[in-house]
Amino acid sequence: MGIKVTKMQGCGNDFVLMDYEEFEKMNFPLDKAAKKLCDRHFGVGADGLIIPNINTQDADIGWFFYNSDGSTAQMCGNGMRCFAKYVYDKGLVKEKEFTVKTLAGIMKPQILDDGTVRVNMSKPILETDRIPFLPNHNLNYKISVKNMIFEGNAVSMGNPHFVIFVAPEDDVMEFAKEYGPIIETGAEFPEKTNVEFVKIKSYKKIELAVWERGCGITLACGTGACASVVAGVLNGFIENCVDVLLPGGQVNVVWNGTPSKPEGDVFLTGPAEYVYTAELS
């Protein structure tokens, strides 16, 4: 009997989605299933595996989310948008706005009339012990990598990020490829970290590339976009409603917080699209 899977993407950040009963046919633990399905040579190929959890008590639905290397991730903004469309289209939830239980807490996606998905990503985490980030301050922390010294900002969106603003002439993708894997495993980050290199285009637009913890280079990172906007607002570089240019497309991030009152929720809006459905042998 074949195993039914669906491939989806949000700004090029791609995922394998499957119902739990389909996963059970594999007779693999979740982490090994993720590594097998996400392998781009011998599997479907994706940045992560997402499986709905319909036996959730505290929300309308939950999920199991695994990175391509088999590690778990607390949260994924692009993945959440794809998940929202998937479970709504399959009738696993009845309303276009609902709650999802994740390892980062309860998230609230809403499928908009134009087909995009808006997600209430909850509040950013800035306390160093909760990010977690070992130094005692999270903003404008200097870190030495190879022959470079970067000034970065540690922010958690349920998963840790280190946001680095670079000069207009710098290549954010080349920086992410060269320095991202080294920073990811730095001693300052006890649970490793995602790393964003950000170029400010205007007060309302930024460009970024990300080295994702557990994935490497991806075409988009929703939580990374959110963390970058929070860091930009806290530093006074940008406004609270910002378009974020990613290698795979564009999302919009709104943060209802300020440097003096950083308690506001973060909202992420962007596309979620089907690539194909298949039946694996």
C-alpha cells in the first residue's frame, strides 16, 4: 500500500505534509521518517516534515514538526502557513481562523480571502535565559567569526535567532553561507541558533538571508523574518510594518511592540502553495 504525501512551499521554504495514519505505514520513528522523506536525493526532498496532531486538548489542532536532519523545531512561520492551508482544505479544522499547539506555544493562523495566510506568531522573547543566550545582554552583542566581527541581536520567536545587520554593499546570502554554520554552533547558544543577515532597504523594507538551525540555507524563514523585524525596530532601523524580501519571495511582518513596550504580538503574512501530491511506494 502506498504512502500519501503532499509537498507544499512558502516562499520556497518547502515541506512534506502527511496525515498521521500515512506516517504510521512507514513503521519509522518520526525523526527517521523526517530524514528519509526530506532527503533531496533519495526521498521527496524538503526542509521539514509536518504531521497534524488531531488529539490535542489545548487548541483546535496540533502538529509534529521535524527539520530535515531529524531534529525537532519549536516553531516555523512558513511551515505554519502551509500547515494551516493543508488542515483547512482537508477538513481537519472547520474555520479559517484557528489555534495550533506547537512546542513554542499556541499559534493562531488565519487563511485570508486572497489565499495568503496570516499567523499571530505571539510575542518575541527577549530575556536571555529564555532565548536561550548565555551573555547577559541580547542586543548589539559582538561575536568574532573567522576574520570578521559581527554585531548581532539575539531574539526568540519560540526558536532562537541571531540577527545581524550588514552594510548595503554586503551580500547577505554569501555571508549566511560562510558564517552562518559557525555562528549556529557558537558557545553563546546552548541550543544552537538560526542566523539572519539583514540588509535595510528602507524604513519599510528589508532583505535577509538565513542559515537555519537543522536545515542550513533555506529560501525563506518565517520566524527569521519576524525576529529580524523585531531586532530592527528595537534598534530604531525600521518601522513596525515591514515587507521582508527573502530569496524565495516576500512576506509582511507587523510587530505591535516598541523599544519601550516590547510586549506586542508579531504577525506574519505570506503565501502557502501546493507543489504536488503523491503516493510513495
